[in-house]
Amino acid sequence: MRAPMMIALALTLGGCPKEAPPETAVEAPARSMPEALPGSEFTVPKPSVHELSNGMPVFVVENHEVPLVDVQIVFDIGTFADPEGKEGAAEATFDMLNEGAGDMDAATISRSLRQIGSSLYSGADLDGASVSVSGMSKNLEQSLDIWTSVLVEPTFPEADWKVLQNQWIAGLEAEQNDPTALALKLHYAKAYGPTYRGRAADVSTVTALETADMKSFYETYVGPGNARILVGGDVDPEAVVALLDARLGSWNKDVDLTRPEPVPVPVESSVVYFVDEPGASQSVLRLLTPTSTRMAPDYYDLDVGNRAFGGAFVARVNMNLREDKGWTYGARCFTYYPHGTGFWGCSTSVVAEHTADSMKEILAELEGVLGDKPLTADEVAYMQSSVKNGYPAGFETTGALLSAQVDIQRYGLPVDWTAKYLTGVAAVTPEGANAALKTAIDPGKLAWFVVGDREQVYDNIAALGIPMVELDREGNPKGE
């Protein structure tokens, strides 16, 4: 099944109330942070490392609390390898793997999985691809048989592709009428320009895709040479490696792979990219600026600093726009670290008539935190305690355990990255968090994306004095 587009970017856009608050606003009362709570000690489970006969690495994280197991093969291939004009090839290839394999059609694969209580997923995104199976540990061998066939014997049936193709095209057409999806698409296009991160599959490229393109993509890029296997759950490491080796140990295939560097377009001075959404009662707002990488010395400082400024419910941006003003149901700021340079930004949806006001409030909050209203010790301490108490929940399932390992492997992070995360967060000081925000963010160098009703909001945004570029729904400048 095809995954939702661009979900690697988990940046939820808030909604907004249907009715705006009164025009006359009162001064918001001074806010104090909730009391920081102590957290219990937590140790991230460490994987054992193994190798199949063909050299493919296997990482196993044991979790014997429930009789379940997840097996995932992760490939260092993604949409960056899509041929120009055939954007969507990687997604289509992996979406089609479980539509037919060996002597099984899609219905047989689905029925066989249901009979043993297992599920299988295959998909690709910007930076990687995977094929995974999960189910009861007692049925692991049967699950692996189906998983292996899907992985090494795909048939790419033409009839099934036509069904998926039509569904995909319908989804893309629907996205053109979804302001949130449109803002996210423009975000990528303007942030990365003509690089692979700025190009997305559209109706024309998906229409052009054929099963021959998928077979070619599979033969060129899918093989053990750019893959690793991750196993989590109620398993014995040596036993599961033996099962995997019996099925994939002799799989040998050369893979030609060169990953391009997705260099973002610098933001030399602030600009507003505007798309008209006639009649919209709310406006979608996004803003971003390129920042550093996960390996930057101030990574943890920026992490905690952003949480206090805009990354949590009680953070300044959300408390201002939602709690004080009532212009939105939620506003969040984020850091995003793909391959190469990362980004800092914010996203929300606001009552249309307060679009420009919301932009002014975000700018005011930025100027405050970077100027005479830096983060306080209480704000930093609360966010540190929030992370400490919430972090263990991210490792409660075998899937979550594997997800952490995927990031380590995919982005070349230190093997103890997850284990040292809490230590890094705990070491952050208010001075460090404030310094990191100042390094990462320049209020005069922000790319704004606004999708809203031109008649209601355009003139008020223009009055802010930020240069504006009006775009059509394909991201092309309108007029001059």
C-alpha cells in the first residue's frame, strides 16, 4: 500500500476556530511554566549485530514482553534515484512489491498473511525504502517465507499497477485542493529548487510510469549491497539470523548507487510565497529557514530551545496564537534533519482575517526570544523533564525500537545516538538554548508560505513590508 506522501516530515499543521475572537484584545496575563517533573532512569535497548553469508548486516533488538516480532529490510534508496520526468518511480516500485510475487498474486499474499495474523508493508520515501513484516513470533517462519518472496520475486502485474496508478492520480488531484498539502509541496519546491527534494511526483509523471520502469528500478537499485535487516521482538538472535540466512544468504546482486547531495536554496532575505484559496475561512501558514545538521555541536541546545519556543503545547508560539488570541487550534515549530542541511520552521492554520496578525505575532515572539525575552530557566527545565518522561514511550513497541535503528543507519549517526540522547538533552543550559536559537534563526531571512483567500488576506500581508511572490497551484510565479 502506498504510504501518504511526505510523511517523513511529521509537521502537523494546526486548525483554527470557525469564529474569530473580538477585535478588541486584552493584554495577555503573564504566563508561568508548569512544574518540571522528575523522571525515572531509562536505558535504550542495544541491538546485537550479525551478518548473513552474503555480508548483509542484521541488527536484532530483543523484547520478550509480548510474543510479537517485526522484521524489516531497509534500503539506501529513495526518490533521489527517480529519473527526471519519472518522479514517483521509487514509490511505485516499492508499492508494487506486495501486489504479486513468485506464484502469488495480491489476493493470495493478503490471504496468506491474514491466515497467520501477520501484516506486510513495502514503501519508499525521499531518503530510503523498506519492506517489513510483523506478526506473532510463533509464525515467524511462515511470515518470512512470504516476506522473502515479495522481496526477491516481485512480478509487477500490469493490472494491479493500473489500479494503484488511478488511485495515486486521484490522490494527487485531491492534494491540489488541500491547502495543507499544497503548502507542504511548495515548501519542498522552494526550499530545494530543482534537486530531488524539490521535485515531487505529479499527475503527469505518475501517468507516464509503466511497470517496465519499476522492473528497471528494482533491478538497478534493490539488492543486498545497499540493504540491512532489522529485527525486533520476541526472538532469539542466533535463531532468527539462521532463518534469515537460509532465505537471503545466497542473494547476491550488484547495486549501482550514487546519492546526490540535496543542497537547500539559501534564504538571503525574507519572502512570502502566496497561493490563493478563494473563499477559505482559514489560512495555512508555514515558515522555514535552513539550519545545521544533527551532528552540529549545538544540536541538543537547539532541540530544547525550539521545544520551549514553539515545539510543544505550552511553548510560546502556541500559547500566544491559541491560548491568548484564539486564532488557531494549534501552532508548532520544528526542526527537521534529512540528508544534508536541516531546517527550522513553524506551521499552523489560522482564522483568515487574522493571517497577517498571526505572522506579526510569530515575528514578535521571535524577536523577543532572540532579544530581550530569552528563554528562562523554568522553560528549559520543563522541556528537559518533558523529554525525559516522554522518551521511553517511544520504545514501547518493536516497531519503534527498529525505527530508532533505521535513523542511525540511514543518516550515519553514531551507534549510541539514541542511548545518549537523554544525556545530551539534560546537559542543555538556558544560555546554550538561547545561543542555539540565535545561531539558527534570523527573523529577516525566513521563507513564508501562505495559502489563503486573496481577497481577505493579501493586502494585510503586503502591509507587513515583506516582499511577496504570488504563485499558482503548481508553484509557478503569477504575472511578473
